[in-house]
Amino acid sequence: MRPFSIKAKLGTLVVVSVFITTGLLMVALRTKTELRFITVFSVIATLLITQFVAHGLTAPLDEMNTVAKGISHGEYTRRVSGADRRDELGDLASTINLMADDLEAVDRHRKELVANVSHELRTPIAALRAVLENVVDGVSAADPETMRTALGQTERLGRLVETLLDLSRLDNGVVPLRATRFEVWPYLSGILKEANLAAAQRGTSSGSGLHTRTDVHLHLDVSPPELTAYADAERLHQVVANLIDNAVKHSPRHGRVTVRARRGDDPESLHLEVQDEGPGIPEAERSRVFERFNRGRAKTQGGGNDGGTGLGLAIARWAVDLHGGRIGVAESTQGCRIRVTLPGVPDQQG
């Protein structure tokens, strides 16, 4: 029970009113004052005290009502005073302010999301339009090289739309988790082969806006070799593929990206790490690298733009969260090391 709760204040008001009335009655009996005068004085004193206490209770409520109406009309910067009160009204004020903070953050994120999506869509659309206009106007021929450039921009648009759809599904909780037991070595080996194949295929096209790094060596380290894990293979594929893609983009020439897997503490749990030899992530940015459209390391070793959308690590984080796992930037003496921990078999299935 709070020392200054509203119930305590109302109880104090009743006690004080009774004491005032009793005291005035005793004075009337001793001084032989007429009872009607004492009654009037008692009523006036009680009303003054009640008015004082009522004002202290209703004034914050009026302010909360005004701020709540403002929030309902999109005024998320308004806050309620009195959050430091040690009663129920103070708790209510704190709750309203917290709600306003959350709504303001959501509104800011929505505006940033619209701006970032517009920017990400505008770049490949403008490039694709320029290529097609040149072909239509006869400035350039519709040769295979020109068509590969147009195809590259179209593929980039497709990837952006697909990642946005993935994020939308994850946000809405409509992505089911189909976890199964699988062998880690052949599974990760297949993902690395796909990454090498995709890099080789991208290397055959030019002007696509994609980052082509066929010079980076991918290394797989699984111990023990017969290691097994319990996870959704499709969602985990998103995690590993995006982490590899991010690591490759920021690796030096002829660098090395290591994918390391170890057994976790619980049955079928998994510790997974992807480490590169690039410049690493500054400590101040480590808490933001998994935010959507964050491209704090968007400059590659060659100094150019990586052509990415800034959604890959956000996708990885959501897929890990879907498993109930953890993902973060781990300390490393060289490059960037991102660690993923998956919980394995749930207790009810164990």
C-alpha cells in the first residue's frame, strides 16, 4: 500500500472533518455557543478542506484528459506532469507518458520507414528507367549487356520487396516456426556453396548495383562434425545467408569469412558465429546494426557503396527472435564477429 495513496487521502479527509466537527461541538458546549453557528462553521471548514483535496485530485485528471485527447489526434510530444507523485495518479501519469513515448517512437519509425523505402525503391527504378529510355530512344541497343543491367536492377527491386514482405510477416506474427532436427555440417555447407554460386553469377553481370566479391574465401568450422541442432531450416537459412552476405561485403580483398558452429548448453541448441576480417563495427554502433535500413558499415573496403538495403541484419534479428534465441555483436580482436544462439528443443518437447 502506498504511503500517500488516494484512499489514504480520502480517509484522512473524513477523519479531519470528524475531528473539526467534534472539536467545534466541544467548544460550543463549553462556551454555550449556539449550535447553529457551530454547524455553519463546521460545514464551511469541511467544504474548504474538501475543495483543497478535490483540487489536488482533479487537476491532474484534467491535465491527463487534455494530453490523452492530444495524443489521440497525433500530438505525441505532449507529456503529463506529476509523474513523480507517490499515489495512483502518479502511476497513471507515468503510464500515459510511457505510452506517449512508445507512440512517438512508432510514429517516428513509420516516417523513417516510408522515407527509407522510398529512397531504396527510387534508386533502382531510376536506373532501370534510364536504361529502358535509352533503348526506346535508340541511344543504346537492346544488347545482352544492356539487358543484364536492366535485369540486375529488376532483381534488386525484387529482393527489396521480398525482404519487406518478410519483415511484414514477422511483424504480424504470421510466420510459423517449423522447427526440425538437422545435421549442421551439411546444412551450413550447402548455404556456403549457394553464397559462392550467387557471387559467381553476379560477377557475370555489370552495372547491376550488386556487390560482387568472388575474392573472399568462405570457411566452415563445425565441431563436433556430427553436430545436430533443432531449428526452422528456412528461417535459419535467412539468418546465415544475410550474415554471410554482410560479412563478405565488408571483407578486405582476398579476405576470409568464417562460419563457426558449436553445441549449446541445452539439447539440440546451437552457438553460431560469422566472423570477417574487415574494419569491424564501432562499439557505439553495435546496438543499432540490427535496426531496419541501418547502413552504418555501408562503405565497402573499396570505398564504394555496397548496394544493400540495410534490411539483411534486421531480417536476421527477427528470424532469431522467432526462435526465442539471441543475436548480437561479440568482441573480436579482428574484424566483426556476430554471434547467434538458438535455444534448441523446447522443454515440452524434450
